Amino acid sequence: MNIRVAFVGLGQRGMAAIERFCNIEGAHITALCDASTTQVEEAQQIIDNYGFPRPRAYWGEHGYEQLCKDSGADVVYICTDWQSHVPIAVAAMLGGKHAAVEVPAATTLDEINLLVKTAKQTGKHCMMLENCVYDFFELSTLAMARAGLFGEIVHVEGGYAHPIDEKWTPWRLEINRQQRGDIYPTHGLGPLCQLLDLHRSDRMKTLVSMDTAAFSGPGIYEKHMGREALDFQNGDQTTTLIRTERGKTMLIQHNVMTPRPYSRLYQIVGTEGYAQKYPEPLLHFSSNKLKELDIHLPKEENLPAELCDKLLNHYLPDYVKQLLPIASRLDPRGGMAYFMDWRLIHCLQNGEPLDMDVYDMAEWCCISELSRLSIENGSTPVAVPDFTTL
């Protein structure tokens, strides 16, 4: 069974996705759309090189509207800038197609509510393309958590520490100039929400956010935009603390301004064990859990690197092991984007629930506006909506 895929947005991310989908059995690219005809032609050339039929072509700022009406696709895969994600996803679902949307799928509560209601109204999937949940350490430790290796998980940490440096785009700088809060939370937050089984057996209930002043932003803005930004809003560092209904806590950080090593933080604190990904993978278990795992150490201590790797590899999903050669060739970040795309097609082909549903999208994206509301009101607690009740 082929799954017909249409692509909207053929910049760097879109072109990389085209290449990946040309290497996924059962995926058939039926339509392409971009504001630029040149981008559409380049994408068609990639598909030509694989010997597949040329997809239908749409272009212009509103070309997606016609694509969503008549392209005959099953899924619209959206790789445009943040501001255009929601109207394209809504058009896709109203056109009878599933929407797969790059991160962040939405940036405000109004946008999130619209996506959730449209998905419920149409019965179509709206999945956010959060590839970080498919990285090796996250996949392995999620399987370990579900197998009970960490006991009851009581606290998790994640974030996005990623100096953008010379890769700033004007539209992204403008968003940082205009808005306080954690405006890009999903890379760090998504894997943590899966660990805590949110909107299934638990849910985020309250958050509190705090930020630093914008020490670096104005200078970065002036350097790249050629004009001053005396009103620059986004702080160098934003920190958000969340408490769940079951009394667990989550710590999320955002920093794209200051020079520091790339990190998504990723820590798991459980009653029987601990894991961290950065600066290097580390696993630590209670003496009871070590006995259970038949691991013999002279005392309760971090697992040696060899044992750590062995355990992580044991819990890595089979599909990752099978697809690793092609995934790592097509995705320089270790293959996680390929695994994400492969799972999307696999689940649709087999009628399985997607790994990330519309409520995941809503919960992971809502931190942007809620963190801003908390900060602008003196770091007061803010309630997290239950999007499943919409």
C-alpha cells in the first residue's frame, strides 16, 4: 500500500525530506509546492534522479491551497516558516489529508486550539515532525523507562542550548525580537513528555517561567539586520519549571544566544535509576535494580561505558537497527529524521496510532505562550490547558 505524500515548503529542510522519502518503501511523492518555481524544479530533479514519476507542481504564496484541494495526497508534509504552519495544516485537513508539520507546529494557544479542533472535526491526523524523539539515546531510554528500569520517574530535564551564530534568518530574529518566553521548546520537551506518558496517564498542570535580560539579542539583531533593536524581548536564557497532575516535575531551558556546547540536556530521575545524555551518555541504577539486571559492580556507581552502550543497544528498537545504514547516510544527525519519516509511513500503512498525535503537538507547543504569560506576570504560576477536552 502506497502512502501519497505532498510537500509544501522546499527550502533546506524540505529538500532533505524529499531525499529521505525517495528512500522509504511505500512512500509516493505526488505533489510539490513552494513560493519559488526554482525550488519546485530542483525538488523535481531530485525525484527524477531516483527514476520516479514527476509529481504535480504548485507554486506561489497560496499555491498550497490548490494542492490541499486537488493533489490526491494522503499526507501534506509542511516544511515552511513557523508563521505559515497553521494555515497550511488546516487547509490540508479540511482538504481530507493528514498534516505533518515541522516544529513548532503552532506558537499561540489560538493556533493550537484551531489545529486540535480541525483534527477532531475532520478525523485527520495532525502530527508535529519532532525528530528529536527518534534520536538513539531517547529511543533506548524511553524503552527502558517503559520496561521499569528507572522505577517511577519523578523528574525530567530537557532543553535547547544551541547558539545559532551565522544561521539566523530574518524572520526568526524578528520572532526573538518580539516575544519573550521559550519560543522553541519542543526539541527538549517532546522526549520528556513521552517518558511521563502525558495526556495518557498524566498531564502537565502548572508551569512557572523566568528569563534573563536580553544581553545578547540586540547586538545579534543589529549585526544580522543592519539596524538597532532597542525593544528586543527574548532573554538570553529562559527557564521553565512544570508540575504534572501526579506530582512530577519537568525543567526546560532555552538558549540560542550565548556561546555554549550544543545540548538538549535530557535527564531522567527515577526512584530506581538515572540517565543523562549530555555531555556524555550516563546510566546509574540503584543496588536493587543492578541485582535485577544481573549487573555486578563493587558499589552503586555509574555504569562503565561498555556496559552503558550494551544496555542502550539492547533496548534500541529493532527498526532502528535495521534501518541504520540508510538512515545515517541520508541524515547527518544520526538518522533520527529518517526514522521519524519511516515511522509516519509505517503507521499509516498499517493503521497503527502515530507515535505523536495532535494532543502531543498541543502540549509541546503551548509552552511558548504559557511561558511568556508567566514571565510577563512576574513569573507567576500558569495553568496548562487540558487540550483533550476541546
